[in-house]
Amino acid sequence: MRHLNQIQTYINHLMQKPLVRGAVWLFIGRGLGLILQAAYFVIIARTLGVAQYGEFVSITALAAIVSPFVGLGMEILLLKNVAKNRSLFAAYWGNSLVVTLVTGLGFISLLVLLSPLLLPRSISPLALLLVAVGDLIFGSITNLAGRSFQAVDRLNVSAQIGIFTMFTKVLAAIALLKFFPHPNSLQWVCLYSASSMISALFAAILVQRWLGSPTLELARIKSEVTEGLSFSISNSAYTIYSDIDKTMLARLSTLAATGIYAAAYRLIDVAFVPVISIAGAAYADFFRKGKDGVGAALTFAKPLVAITAIYSTIAGVAMLLLAPIVPLVLGDEYLDVVEALRWLAPIPLFRAMQHFGGDILSGSGFQSWRSTIEAGIALFNIGINLWLIPLYSWKGSAWASLTSDGLLMLLLWMSVAFFYWKQRSQSHEG
């Protein structure tokens, strides 16, 4: 009994720490979201079939590539500055909404205009328009609301927003299955966009209720646009080497190959949820710790790196062993996902190390350096995909992803080491 009391006391002590409490809330939220996401994924993948699922994913991947530029990085500036000064929230919330709307409409127009060059002709421009509106406008508002609560250490509300977002996607998937006897990808994107609109409305209502109304300080946008763009470039680079291969597969190979590869990557994303939960809970703290230099941010990151490295290794091994189960769940059309998942098994470990190496740099004031590295890797990824996809289809994309992610992990941590020793040398000289 005494041991149980000691354990309970220790757990209560841990839960008093904001980082642990935040990570638990995000993990609970993402865990419930994971169940909903799995249901949504299985329903859509089975209902649409591998080719139409590949069509849908190629559109969402294209939208994901430009989505970080919607808002010009204002959501990160909100998180960074409001985490330090709560009174700045109203101005950053209002400015972010305006910039999100203006840039979102601009990028939607650009994507629709360029769609004949970027996507197969079989994909309807209307489908692209609906997905773009859902992801670039409504999805960005939802993300901005989540960042707002993260900035004020209300990660429980961020978790609720995430759960509700996935819940609406599940309802949309069920509606597709129930009300459309012969569903197609265009019908699905209509429901998908509607669910995104509902999620954005819910998130905005929560912000209004708990954090207050927006105000405008447009002069602040002009002074911070360079820093915001730096965050946008970094996030865009990440989405490019994560998603560009799916769009390129649709254009350079087949929609069926795109569906196979995207289904495997969706399972990678599912396995990565615990790491994202920890990284999300810690992100604001990297800016607080990073004020004292790379060394302070690195010390803060070490236990997080150890925990996520162990988990990611276990997850990769589990993918190797459990991959044959996938076709039993998704159907025989997805038999090749077994091989694709095994190829991509190291990705969770690479991504975990990238997250924390990059966050150390961002929190310590080296965001532009991080952005430069990630932009270079994004260009490298595009180049080798152009070479490998026509030769090896989705296997070429897998090779490109493994090479790009591994190289990015090494470069980010080499940069952390360089700046750490540089600052340490300067402190000794001083």
C-alpha cells in the first residue's frame, strides 16, 4: 500500500509540471484523434479504392505544400510572442486572421490556375478548389486557434480542437458511405471541405469564449513579416519533403501507386502521434529556454530526445513486423502497402530527431539557419524524385524520402553542435 501511495504522489508531482501536463493532454487528444483518424482513413480508403484515394491524397498534398505560407508564419509569431506576453494575444489573433484570409485566397487562386501543370488531367479543378478552401482557409484558422491555446498553456483546449476536427472528418466519411451509393472523389471532397468549415467555426468560437475578441495592429505585420516568412519557409520545406512526392507520383506515375504510397505514409503519421504530442507540448518552452542560448535549449531537449528516440525505434520495428495486417483491414487493393510500409519504417526515428534538432535552433534564435537547411533538403527531395519516380514509381519516392529525411536529421544536429560549441567558446573567451 505504501508503494502505491508513493507512486500516486510521484504521478501527482509530475502532473504539476506544465510540460508533462501539456504533453499528457496533447497525447490524450491525439490518442482519441488517432482512433477517429484510423476510422476515417479506413472508411475513405476502402470506399474510394486505391486509385481515387490516390487522387484525393495528391490534391491534399499539393495544398499542404503551400499551406505554411498561408498566414505568412503568423501562427508561430503568435505562439512565440504570446507565450512571453499574454496581453499581446488580441492583436496577434486579429492580425493572423486577416493575413490568413488574404494569403489563403491568393494561394487558392494560384493553385487552381496552375492545376493543369501540377496534377493529372483526370483530376477536377473543382475538387482542387474545394480541398484548397477547406485546408488553406478553414484548416489554417483551426490551426491558428490551436496555437492560440498552446501559447497560453491551455493545451487541453488545443486537444479538444484536434479531437473535434477528426470527429467531423469521421462524420463526413460516414455520410459518404451512407448517402452515396457509388461514391467518387469529388463527392468526398465536398464533404471534406464542409467538415473543415465546421471545425474552423468551432475553434473560432472557443477562442472568442476563452481568450477574447481580435483587434488589429497592422503596423506590426510589416515589422515582423521577414521573421514570419522564415517560419513559413521552414514549415513549407517540411511539407515539401513530406508531401511533394505524393503529388509527383500522381503526375509522373499512376494514381494507384500514389494511393499505395500515401496509405503507407498515413500509417507512419499515425505511429508518429506520441512524438508530435511531446514536441507540441514543448515547442513554446524552446523559445523560453532558448533565450539563454543553444546550451540551455539542448539541456531541455535531451530527455525528450531520449524518450522519443526509444519510442520511434520501437514503432519502426512494429511496422516491420505488423505490416502484413494492413491488407486485411484496407482490402486486397492495398496489398503493396505491406512492402511500402517496411521501406518507410525508419522515418519515425528520422522525423523525431529532426523535430527536436530543429526546435533547438528555432528557440535559440537560429530559425533562418534552420529554414535554409530545410529549404535545401526540399529542393534536393524534388530533384531526386524527378529522377527516381519515373524509374521506380513509389519505390523511388521511398528512396528519396529516406535519403532526404536522413540527411536533414544529420544536418540539423550538426548545426546544433556547431552553434553550441561556438557559443561555449565565446563564453569562455568572455
